[in-house]
Amino acid sequence: MSDQDTKDSVRVLFAEFLQQQGHRKTPERFAILDEIYSHNGHFDIESLYVYMKNKKYRVSRATLYNTIELLLQANLVTRHQFVKGQAHFEKSYKYKQHDHLICSDCEKVFEFCDPRIQQIQKMTGDLLNFSIKSHALTFYGKCNRLSEKGACEHLKS
Amino acid sequence: MSDQDTKDSVRVLFAEFLQQQGHRKTPERFAILDEIYSHNGHFDIESLYVYMKNKKYRVSRATLYNTIELLLQANLVTRHQFVKGQAHFEKSYKYKQHDHLICSDCEKVFEFCDPRIQQIQKMTGDLLNFSIKSHALTFYGKCNRLSEKGACEHLKS
DNA sequence: GTTTGTGCAAATTTTTTGCATTACA
DNA sequence: TGTAATGCAAAAAATTTGCACAAAC
């Protein structure tokens, strides 16, 4: 599936979501969705604001916060809190299920997959009578690039 | 191990940590550690500030932030970000390893254990050449108390 | 005695809110 | 045309920083 196909799909999904929830289909909402699906990796609200401002797209931070909330509800975006005091997001449609590994030296975020997490998720839900929709698993450690190259890729000071 | 024994142990561990790192052993730092280990469950900086103020303990928010940072490094406290815009913490010494389950209806936080997560942690570290120190796994869903009692325990509005 | 750590207050950063205006349905 | 959504700016909330004073080492 091409990037354009993905963008078309999420636009349709978001439109359906807005319809069902009785929200209006404003151009800002679709522009924000489009912007998010034009980038890979994680982003925060401020970056998104700057991206759109640079494209001369007139949008307010308030609308970004509002729209991100809707996109979270629509499961088109997920939220993370890798660093304190600032939320990070990433697109989630057609993006393979994965979890994160954070290096406490260079603060770089890596991704990995393990199918057993889905099993644990299902079993825990059954056991505790909980309808589990999603999960977030993060491992914290050191990426062992220090000894290899003398320093982590993004090591500070 | 009694609560008092635990408090004594963490005080020794924190003292050793401060020594090794070349930090001073101030009474404020031990008072904060003691306060944290006097409570169960999760807390945020503001609650901790109020707890200590109520006990007439003179402490500033700046010192709380500073000390929490040291306690995180010493692995005596862990940080979570259950809700946006605010960090939550919990004591971690001698407190059984567990993960969290959050109800999106009542926002209550539940705990669970699954030994397989340790296996995934070890295998992921070996596979990606990463020295993993810790993890955080959170499941998001609905706690099914709605249908049982008409509403989640802390359901809003 | 030196220098780190502290409290306080101000500053910064992140997010939310109020309100007049715009535009979707 | 009625009402939800927007932009803007102000407010609120969370965290960090600067500085004079206190107290570990």
C-alpha cells in the first residue's frame, strides 16, 4: 500500500468516525491528519504546529490539541510519554504493531515486535474481566553503542 | 519485611547511592524518601508537596523535583505517565514487580503480574544488543464494571 | 572554608479555556 | 440559520531556573 493510498484510507476512516460521533468534517481536521501521515516517526504538538506553519497552513495550537484528541479516539494516532512533560504521538494506521526500547544514554527510541505480548494482552483481559483495546510496552536500558563506537549516536555533552 | 524494615533498607540504599554519586546526604532527601515509602499506590509531585506541608515539613517543590530525579536514578522510585501533562510515581523497592491496566471509562488504574514479560525483556535485550534495566507495560481498555453495577467506580458525570 | 543544596519566586514550557468570528450541516 | 469549530490570546498547570542563604563535607 502506497503512502498516498494510506492517506486516502485514513481520510475515509476519519470522515466515518466524525460522522458517527456527530462531529463536523472541517478542512483543518483533514489537513492535520494529512500532515501527520506525511511523516514517519514520533512527533509532538509543537513540531506539528511548526510543520504546518512552514507550509503556510493557518492553524492554531488549540485546534491541534482538539484534533489530536479526536484522532486518538479514532485510533488513527497513539500517544506516548517518552520524556517528561511532553506528549509524543505517532500515526497508527497500517503501521505495524510495535513497542519501544529507549536508551538512557542517548535517549534514542528503537522499535521491536514480539507476538507474545498479544497473547499476554488477551489472557490478562480474560483473567481480569477487562476489554483491552491496546497496550504500550517500553523497555529502558542502554543500547551498547558506547563500547562499539565510543559513544551513542546522539550522546549529549 | 515490615514497613519499617523497608524504610530502613531504602534509607541505607539511598545513602550509598548518594555517596557513590558524590551527592550530599541532606535531611530533606531522606525526609522525602521516607514520605514516599509511607504511602501505597501512585502519587504526583503536588500530592507529595501537600503531604509534607501538612506535616509541617518545610520543603520546596524544586527540591521535590530534584530529589525525585535522584530516586529515579537510584531505582527506588519509578515514573509513569498515566494521564497527560502530569507525571506519576511509585516506590519500587521490595514492591512486587507489576504492570498496569487502565480503564478508559473510570480512569482507575489496576495492577497485574505476568512472568512472561521478563522473558520477553531478556530475549529482546539479547536480540537487539541492549542492556535492558526495566520495563513498563500498560494495557488500555474498559473494566466491565459498567454492566455489573451500572457504572464504573469512579465514572465521571 | 568551599561548594553543593535549599527555599522562594520568577521564568519557561505545555496544555486548557474564554470569546468573538467563521463555516459546516 | 443554528451551532460546533476555529484562531487568538490569556490563563492555568507543570516543571525549570536564578539567586541569596544555609549547611554538608
